[in-house]
Amino acid sequence: MAKKKEPEKQGNEELFLALNLLEKEKGIPVDFMVDKIKKAIATACKNNYGNEDVDVEVDAATGRFDVFLKKEVRDEVENPSREILLDAAREIDPLAEVGGFVGIRLDTKQFGRVAAQTARNIIRQGIRDSERGQMMQEFQSKHQELVSGLVERIDPKTGAISLKIGKAEAVLPKNEQIGGENVREGDHIKVYVVDVRETEKGPKAIISRTHPDLVKRMFETEVPEIYDGTVEIKGVSREAGSRTKLAVMSHNPDVDAVGACIGARGSRVSEIVEELGGEKIDIVEYSDDPQKYIAAALSPATVLKVETAEDGSRSCKVTVPDNQLSLAIGNKGQNARLAAKLTGWKIDIKPESGFYGEE
């Protein structure tokens, strides 16, 4: 006749079955959780016996665990929680000597609910820590990358968007959104992971749709020549929701960098413009020659002449046809501002006639 399982052992087995299940479902190693349980039992011993110096032997296969409270063998006992007389010690271990230690087996039932509850809490905390770790890994693998997120919620007060990115969640604040963009719950939007930080509440991804590198990463995704290194993006300047300037150069004389980015009948750039809600994108040819680069950066305006400062400062005077002055400067100075940001030069624009007045 089979022996009836002791309730305690049955409980332990259930505990270890639960741990094995957690390993499968959450990817938390059983060893990690067993270690946490050992620490919980040590804490329970400290509370119950005033001694946290314990050896916990765990057999995960059978669900059995033994707890031994370690005490120092002494001729005289001052602290019964941590010390034991030689005669008593020799009843446990006949070879015990003064100055050595013996392990007193404890009845694990004595821990009762305290140890079980502590173990449960530690397992819960272990799950949280592990999930945080997994979330951190997930975010870090996407650091400075373009990711697609599902819009789960839009805060009616702040306008912040809660996004589901893989298994993780991130918040896109209002100031990192493209102005005037109409986003609804259930939409998929692309965001750039600017940074990943560990906070008290867990890992946090700093995401943005206004960052210049968002456009850069979009072109890398959309244009195979950029992805394979034939065409290189040399600079990006952006005023999100309005206009972006992108400087590109080709490392292959047979490949036109600007044409590759625009695509056949504008197919590549129009995909990106659509994703950015109609943001205008100027793609210009990069040049090591500052005069050529500055002239290209002021596109779509035509530039007649670029004179760089003789004192070596990065400032220049640019001459444009009279009828192109407002185009070169742009609405509220935007075109000139973006060209200056792209090239790193201070640009002073003047009309061909020398008079600042439109035709």
C-alpha cells in the first residue's frame, strides 16, 4: 500500500511545480527563485530564532528542503540563538569541537505561513524584477532605432500617447509628437528610441517623433542604397511637422544619392512624407566644398554666389536672384535656418540687386 504524502511535502512539490512553470512562462530560472526562497527562509529564521546563519538544502526534483540553523560550539553559552554547549552539539554531531559549528535541523513546518508568504512575495518580486530586466533588454536592443508601436491610449488631459512596443510599453509625450498630427487609438505609428533609462518604476524608453534621427532611420529603412552603405546620410536638420533637410552623398559614381532617396516617381520619399503627416523633405547633395554644400542646402532656391568669411569663421554671404529671396529665406526664415543647422554655417542671404525688397 502506497504511503500517503505528507501535506508539507505535497505543498513543497506544488511550490516547485509552480517554479518550473514560472521558468517556462516568464523565463525566470528556477535556481534564481530557489536562491530567493533560501534568503526568505534565512529571514524567517532571523525573525523566529534571532539567527539568520542557516544552511538551506533544496532538492527541486523532489520538492524537499531541509533547513539547518548553524550554531557555534562553546564551553559557555551567552547567546543561545547562535551558540550551543559542547554536550548538546555532540548529540547532533559526535565529532563536534569547541569553536566549530553544528547545523541543527529545523522542522520546516515551524516556519508555517511566514516562510511560505515570504517566499510567495519574493517570487512575485522575482517575477517583477525579471520582467523589468526583460523589458530593459527589449528597450536596449531598440536603443537609437526606429520602432513601430500600437497606440493603446491617448491621455485626454495631457495628450500623451501610450504605445505598445513589442511586449513593452512606452509613453510618447505631447512635446515629442508632430504638431497637428491626427493619431487615433489602434493606429500603428513609428517612433525613434532616443534613450533608455532605469527608473524607480522600471525601465523607461524615451521615445520621439520629432527627433531628426527619426527621419534618418526612415530613409535607412526605405532606401536600400543607404542601408548597404552606397549612399551615406551626412546630416539632418528638422523642424518636425513642417520641414526636414537631408544631406546625402554617394560612394559609388554610378549611383545618384539624391535620386536614390527620392525613388522612382518620388515613391520612396512620398512614403516617408506620408508617415510624417505631410512634412516637407528637401534632399540635397552633400559636398566637402562649403560653397557647393551651402548652395545645395538652400534648395529649392537658386544660389548665384557663396562668399565665405576670410577670417576663417564659419559664416558666409549668399547671393540669390531677387525673385528667389523669399524662397531662400523661407516662411519665417525656416529655409535659411534649416540650411544653417544642416551645414553648421552662419548664412547671410542677400538679393542680386543688393536691395532687400522682393520683386
